[in-house]
Amino acid sequence: MSLEIDVRGLSCPIPVVKTKQAMEKSPADTIVVLLETEVSKENVMRLAENQGYRSKVEQAGNEYKLILEPGSK
């Protein structure tokens, strides 16, 4: 199962906070995060790495789609 979080238009730290809440709520699920700034992308990827998630980035124009898969902590 996967969760999708759309944080486009929100500035940090909100994308990180919302992603962390999703990780805590559904730790076994893949999380897809939609964002539009490089800073938010880097911050969410750092959180994912610290929480033991594998991340993949897809970029379309000025938007990013991060696919965060739970790994082993």
C-alpha cells in the first residue's frame, strides 16, 4: 500500500512535518511525496534517509515526486 502527500505550495518545515507524520502513522507503507522546491526535496530526502527509507526521485518540470520505501532502520 502507498500513501500520497501533496505538499506543493507549502514551505519548510511543513513538507518535512507532514512526511514524518505519515511515516509514524503508516511505517510499513511506501510514501509518495509531491513537492516543488529543491529545498523541500532535500529536506524530505534527508528525513527519509535518517528514518531508514530508500528514496527515488522523479522530476517533471519544476515538480518533484519522491517515492519513499521503508527499509531497515
